[in-house]
Amino acid sequence: MSLDVGDLLLQTVPFARTLGITFSSTGDGNATCVLPDRQDLHNHVGGPHAGAMFTLAESASGAAMLSVLGDQLDRAVPLVTTSTVRYHKLAKGEITAEARLLAAREDVVARLDAGERPEFDVEVEVRNADGVTVATLTVSWAFLPNRR
């Protein structure tokens, strides 16, 4: 798909831009993005605030989803319905989120074609600069069909 998913996400989600999130790769239902190590993003123990980590992971999940389904945006609006977060270790420094879409494009599009509201999950793993997993998430998305 010719859509620059990282740029689209940063244009439409100003908070991700505010945090300084950058995308290193997007495509084929996968996305990787990075949160810089900035003092203004730290919590009371010197690591990235949980809210900043969540935004990083949610952004990665959205990019992974859009890399496969971005051409459906004229038919439906993607919205997160639920997220499950597990923080494993204290994060320090720059962190990276890697997301993977768990749904098949054909299934989501078929449900849209049938007039349904498809729901699907994206798994995200957040790692520190040493590659240690500091958090894992499942982000559940829905495509709300446009009502014309």
C-alpha cells in the first residue's frame, strides 16, 4: 500500500507527535515505533510514564492495523475498544514498541462488506534499549462503518 502509515498516524494523533514518537517500520500488519528518553516524559522513578508507554504501544498498534486496512478508512472509522496492559519491568531510556495485527484482512473486509462492525486485536511488545521486554499489550480495535 502506498500510504505512509507512520506519517498518517502522526498527522491524525497530535499527542503521539507531542511525545516525540517516531516510526522505524510499518507494513504487512506490523509496526515498530520509538519513544525517546526525555526528562519531561519521566515518572517519579525516572522511567517513561505509563501513559507515555501506553501511547507508544497504542500508536504502534494503530500503525500495524492501518498498514493492512488503511484503504478502508473511507468506509469505516477505527477506534480502540479495549486495551490490556501488563508492565513487566521498570523501563529506562529509549523504548521501542513492536506491534502485530492478529486479524486477516480478508475477514475484516468481509465483515465490513456485510455491514457489520469488525473487531480485532493487535499484540504489542514494548522493549528497552537492551531488548528487555518491559510491557506487553493487547489492543482491541473496532471498525465503525460510516453511515451514509
